[in-house]
Amino acid sequence: MNSKQLKWILLSILALIWGSSFILMKKGLLGLNPYQIGAFRILFTSIFVIIIGYKSIRSIKQFQWKYIALTSFFGTFIPAFLFPLAETKVSSSICSILNSLTPLNTLLIGAVIFGLGFKKSQFLGVIIGLFGTIILIFTGNEVSNSANYYYSIFVVIASICYGINVNLIKKYLFDVKPLAITTGNFLILLIPAVIVLLFTDFKDRIYLPQTHIALFYIIILGVIGTGIANIIFFKLIQISSPVFATSVTYLIPIIAFFWGLLDHESLTMMQIFGAFVILIGVYLANKK
């Protein structure tokens, strides 16, 4: 199988996995708070990837560890807490749509920080995408009739973190095996995750039935939605481009919206319009 075929297969698998992550976080919130979800997601992933990939970290050169540390915090640690925080007030469907800003942020960060060029049409795509985001945030605020909808900004910040992460991997870790990057990331994050968990009220919740159910969802989110997905994602970045890899966010809302419908979520016409505007912006930003 050539790399062109492989990248599309990996993209489809990632869309299915990450598109399902939003509903898993939503279900996790029924028994855990956002900080516990983020911490346990990292802990479960760490145990999984360290078991299967501990030998691979030998291939990481000493000077590369600082980039492994940066990608671990921007690509996993910060978003792991921002998404469940957002989902306490915003539907999983809307969060998945706002996550589609990742390719736009990847393009902007690549240009501003990493010196990569872009065309006028791509810049136009960024502006259109931002306009769509504003529509989603403010129409959501009108629907909920409160300022709680501004929690959606957490998703925007997470998408910026993802943009930084992708550019770091493509520029500084292009020759490191995906399993080694993933294992290195979670080896670094293991202790910070434990510290966060210790400052929560998990000891008071541990015996509750809803906590056990929530942990089941987060185990799936950690092992499949984070551990396996990250390995696939890093491989995709290496065999394609940062913008192509992050274009998985085109497909994620489709999967997430399907799960949202099954869980009785809905979108208003203005929210659908805002989502459409964002996708147009993302398309223009990726146009060669």
C-alpha cells in the first residue's frame, strides 16, 4: 500500500475514533468532574502506551526530549482538561464543530511562528473560519440565554494548542517513530496527571456507581481515543502534511453529530449555518 492510500485510511480511522471522543467525555461528566476526566484520560493512556512502547523511547535523542515535552503539553495535557470543561456547558456536537478550527490554527501558527508561507485564499479561509466561530459562540449564547456558552472558547484554545503541536512534530520530530513520540509524551505527563487528580475530590466519589460507569467511558477514551489515536495521528503527520493531518477535523463533526443525535442533542439553523461557514473557511485554508 502506498503512502497516498495509507493517509486516507488513517484519516478515516482517526475521524471515527475522535468523532466518538466527544460523547465519551459527555458520558464521563455524569460521574466525574472535568479535571478528573482529564487526569484519568492521561493516566489510562500512560499505562497503555508505556506497556506497549517503553522500548521505543530509546530511539528518542537527548536533544529531542524538549520537543517531546512541548508536544505532550500542547497536544495532550492542556486539551485534555479544556474539552471536558467546555462540555459542562456546551453540547458535544458544537464542541466537535469548533474543533474544526484546528487546520486554520495550524496554518496560522505555521506561518507566524514557524515561517511557513500561505496564499491569499488561505488567509481568506482563516477570516471566514473565525467569522463562523463567532456565529456559533454568540448564537449558542442566545439559545442558552446565559454567558455559559462562552465555555466554547475553551475548545478554540484547545484547537490552537493542537495547531502548535502539529507544527512542532512536523518540524522537530519528523524522524521519530510515532509510538516513541506517544510513549515519551505520556511518560512526561504521568506525574502531572497524578498531581491534578490528588487535588480533586475523587476519594469521595470512588464508591459511587456513576463514578464506575464514568471511568469505563474514560478508559475507552484514554486507550483508544488518545493512545491508539495519537500513534495513528503522528504517523499521519509524518507521511502527509500538518494541514492534511488536521483536516481530520472536517469529518469529526459528522461522527460527533451522529452520536449527539442519539443522545438527544440538536442544532439550531443559525448553529448549522455557523458550522457551514467554519467548514468553508477550513476548505479555503487547505486549498493549494
